[in-house]
Amino acid sequence: MLGLIISLIIIGLIAGAIARLVIPGKQHMSIPMTILLGIIGSFVGGFLGFLIFQHDPMDGFFQPAGIIGSIIGAIIVLFIYTRFTGRNARTR
């Protein structure tokens, strides 16, 4: 259980950091918010992977997305976040 939590935090940090590098503008987010962004992105990526590929439907609704799915999901979440909150380089 502890290994799952630690790996979720590490994957979340990596996916969130890469998403912040890909999306233009400066996002004013702390490291815990970046980790949360990556974790949410992992769930979004897993959900989209499940919808597109219908892989392992017996394992539940959310599927482990892997690092690429996590990054794609984090990019989508960060894009939506910056559009709805207006937090980017133009606001300052």
C-alpha cells in the first residue's frame, strides 16, 4: 500500500512537471499542486484510455494509464485549469 502511494506521488510529480513545461505561460502552482495535477491527470488519462481501448473492463472504471497517459491527462487538466481560471503569464 505504501509503495502504491509513493509511486502515485512520483508519477504525479513527473507528469505534472512535464505538463507544466508543455503548456505555455507561467502557472503559479506549488510542488504539492503539481503532484495533485499529475495524479488527477493520471486518472483522466486512465479514463480516456479505458474509453478508447476498452482494456481490462473487469478491473474497474479507472485504469492505470502509465506515464504517457498520465502526461496526456495532466496536459488536458492543466489546459482546462488555465482556461477557466485565467492563470497564465498574461494576468500579471
